[in-house]
Amino acid sequence: MTNRSTTFVRGAAMLTLLLGLTLGSSWDVQAQTLSSARAAVDSARFVAVPNELVFGVVDSGATKQLTLTVSNPGNVALTIASIVTGDLELTVSPSTAIIGAGGSQVFTFTLTPAGPGTKAGSIVFNHNAENDANNSSVVIFTGSSPKQSHTQNVAADVLNTGSISLGGTEVMIQFANTGSGGAFTVDEISDVPPPGPASDGGQTYTPTGRFWVFTVTNPITGASFSLTFPNAGGANARIAFRPEGSPPGTPWTFITPGNTQISGSNIVALNLSGLSEWTVLAPGTLAPTLLSISPTAGVVGKTLNIIAKGGNFVPSTTFDFGFGITINSVSVSNQDEATVNITVDSSAVAGTRDVKVTNPAPGGGTATIAGGFTVGALAPTLTALSPNSGDRGATVLVTLTGSNFAGGVTTVSVTGGITVGAVTVTSSTTLTASLTIPTSTAAGLYNVTVSNGDAGTATLTQAFTAKNLAPTVATVSPASADRGKSTTVSVSGTNFETGVTTAVSFGDGITVTSFSITNATTISAVLDIPVGAGGGVRDVSVTNATPGGGTATKTGAFTVTIPTDIEGDGSVIPESFVLEDAFPNPFNPSTTIRFGLPERSSVAIRIYDVSGRIVADLVNAEMQAGMFQVNWNAASVSSGTYLVRMSAESTESGKTFSTSKKVALVK
């Protein structure tokens, strides 16, 4: 036999009865056309039209019939051995058949639903057709019954009763005609839960029993009746009604307590005059009321009991005092009073906030006292801050420690024109503050104050230091000058400031007669370099005053040079080192000193006073062999006897020489 393609797919709900009855597997009902080669072989074939039976809506207890035709286009008789519906509510006639070659057979299917719900399943034909690999074909059927119907006539003018049993629920509803307007007929439609919540003056109820819809088939004029329901709601159950077919969320109307009786496991609605949707509901919590709280204020960091008074408090009642206030516990003394233990956290912002009380669902609700509680602050203390200093012109994040700091309440101020930016309270004992120190603020000590407004302030005196910046030295221009001259040089660097930069130094023997701050990166300095100043390199330093400040030094930044006014004759070479007497001697104010070098040598000629102090450095250089003379102008020194000392060392032979000559300066 050939294989049949099984391509038909249905949802799970189409393969299983919603009432819990499994009706069988799903198979493709469409027979396939045989190939020309296969058609030449003797075989029976199965074709069903239609391949799906749709019964639509069928009332409970009613019946509906649909037909299906099976044809055999094969050349051998088709035998249908059995037809399986899998559902006692669905029957077929005939249940077997033999269909000759080229013939057909009509089958009648009858659906008789016993209860509400959707019917869906398979009809399986077992046969010998060669075009079905399993020798069976499946037809899908669907149908539904949305309601159960029951008619109960209750006569008028007599206290007659009737009851309706909800199919499969073993629940009875009792009707009693207590009026005189004639008989009426009740048709029970559904017992599914109601589609929306019920409300009664702010009080919400959740269904705990069943839900029934009644319609009056035979209306009554002037009649009244009563209904008895099974009570699943307990002693506080209520009976509610609303117009039939109400959309979800439509409020319910409750029968007044005077027309409601609790009778054992039943609840009775009396003296009714209409019928619609009905349900039995159990009440939830009432909406609370909040009249007062005491005390009405608390300070940051404190734990206290609040007495709340109002109405409809229950053990599950909750309270809310807003951000930063922790509810530790709620103790309900009675429906009118509760004790709420709260902690005002360090993060609580001072000021008023709403107090809310809430009863949970079902029912419940929320009541509010607007601005009912005020968060206050204690007087702060201030013990330390870190760091306790900052450079002028900088912004510093400072941590302050103390007590009773409160977010949104505690402020910080600093003297000396120092501005305070963001203040963040991290706990009741710690806060951070951003301090900006203007360059216009003088270096020195300043007071720091924290304030909690009217609650008080605390101050640390001279607790914060504004510091001068430390200078730097980069270059000096010009970087050299001859001794015996006065010159102006420019020093470049950073953090130079008038009134703060207190000193500029060029080392021993050089006097800085004056300096001025051109800008933050440039100093102009006037130097006096005496004739007696030693030649060579000097360190240059700049000093900024304390607090902060400091000294910056540029090593070897300046050089004192010896004037090149030495006269000599390299053609006359003495046989040995020689220092001749100065001429004139005595002299005023200058004299000439002649000396000779037999070989290329390093030579130094210096003038000393009687105390041994160098007053002039005339020669300090490496020179070739020959006779030379140098002039000493002593206009800057006082009268007296001086010593001209020559020391030399040959760079060729290593010979050394040292001698001295006296000279007298008479002014």
C-alpha cells in the first residue's frame, strides 16, 4: 500500500474535549490522488466530503445532525468495518458500509450535548482503501453548548417552591414565589465566575461561591419571590445582583441586610421583584479612615511610637510616612487605634510629608493626612574635617564628621570668601562638601560652620587652611652675564604672584636688587654682579610665602662670565711662570697686573683683602703660553692693602705655580 501524507495540524484544544474527554488522535482526512501507474492496479479508495464537521452552538439537551459522504473512486469495493467517534454525545448512522467501485455512501452524525462546553475531536473510519497507509481516515468535528437550561414554573398565590440543580455541581438553588402576581418561569443560564469586581460604597468583595444568571421566561406583575443559595461566604456573605450581560467591572448591587438571611449553610434573599445576574460574595476589608496621629513630628536619627486614630483598622493594615522613614512595626489595638513604631533615617529630608494608611485587597483602600508628619533636625556638632586645607584657586571635596547631620537640612559655610558647592549627607555623623577657594582669598586659616537651621549651628575655628601654590622655575633669559655688571633677566615658571612670591635668588655673590611679577609665569629681576663675583654657573630659586608655597630651584640656570678684557702677547714666552708687580702701586682706582705662562695652563688671578676674603676674580680660565696683562678697577672697594694672588697649572707638563703680590689702594 502507498503512504498517505499526514499534513493536517490542529491546536490541542481541537483534539481534546474541554470537559475532559479525549477523543482520539488527529489524522489528515484528505485522500490523495493516485498516480497513473498506481491507478492501474486494482484497489479501493476512500474520499470523504466534507473533511470537517462544524456543529456550531447546540443547546444542552438538544440535538443537531450533519451528513458526510464517502465515495470510492477505486475499481475494488471499499469496506468500512467501523466508525469510531470517541464521544458518547456524538453518534453515526450507519456505523459500517460496503461501497462498490465508483459508488458512495451518506453517513449521518448526531450531536447531543449533555452539558455546556466546547466539543472537539476526531471521527475515525476504519477501511481497506489503498490510498491510506493506515487503512483508516480521520474527520474532525467541533461543536459547543454554551448553557444549561432548566425551566421551573412556580405557581402564583400559593407559597410554592422549586429548585434548580446545576449540572454536575450538586448545588441546588431554591425558589419560592411569595407574591400574588402569577406564576413565573426561571431559566438557569450559567454558573461561571463573575467577570469583574463588586463594590458597595467603597467596600469591595471577592466571589467565593458560584455565579448564576437567571432570566424570567414568563414575566410577573406584582409578584415577589425569594432565592436560597448555597453559602460559601460564611457569616458575612452577601448576595449581589446586576443587569444580565453586564461587562467586566460593572459594579454589583447588594441586597440589603434586612432582605438577607443566613440559614445554616445557605443564604436567602427575600422579597425580590426581578431577576438578573446573581452571586454570593464574601466581604473583604473596609476602607480605613485616618483622623489623627500623635506625635506629629520627629527628628532625624530617632525611633519613636506614633499613635494613629481612625477607623476600620485590621491586623494587616499598613502605614507609610514617606521617604526616609522606616516602619518598624504596626500594632492594631482595635479598629479605631494603632501604634506605629518608626525610625527617622539619616537620609530623611526635613519637612512635612503625607501619612497614609492602607487596608489590603480585597476591598480595603487608602486614607491620607496631607502634611501630617514633620521631620525635624537636632542641633549639629562638628568635630573634624579632612582634608583640612586646599590650594587657592582649587576646588576640594572635604569630609566633615560630627553628629545630627540631616539630608536637605544641614548646610556648610566657610569664611574667607570660600564658596560651598554640593553638600551630601552620607549619615547622621558624616557629610561631604565641595569647597571652592578663589584666588582672591588670602592664604591663611578660616572657620568652618555647619547649620541645621533653627535647630542650631556648630563651628570649628581656623579649621581650614587656604594655601599658596608652590612655584616652579623653568628658564632664565638671558642665561648669563659678566661679573662687574648690573643686568635685568626674565625668569619663567608658574605660580608667580605679587605679594606671594617673596624672594628670587641667583646664588652667592649676586645681589637681586629688585624684582617684579609680570604675570603668573614671568618674573623680571634686576641683578648686581660685583667684579669680585666668582665666575661659573649659579642655581636660581623662587620662593612663595607660606602657608603652602615653598621654594623651587632650577639647578645651573645662570652663569657668571669673566670679561674678556685680558691683553696678551703670545710671541713672547717666558721661561717660567711669572707675576709682576702691579703698576701703578699705590693706585686709585685702577692698576695693571702683568703675568706670564711658559706653557698652556689653567690660571686664576684673584684679589684678597687682609681678612682673606676674595674681593675680585680677575682671571679664571685656560690660556695659551705668553705674556698677558689684566686691569683691576677697584672703584667699588675701600682703601687698603690687598693681595694679588696667582695660581696656575700647566695642562702640558702638569707644573704648578702659586705666588702673591701686595698692592695699596689709596683714595
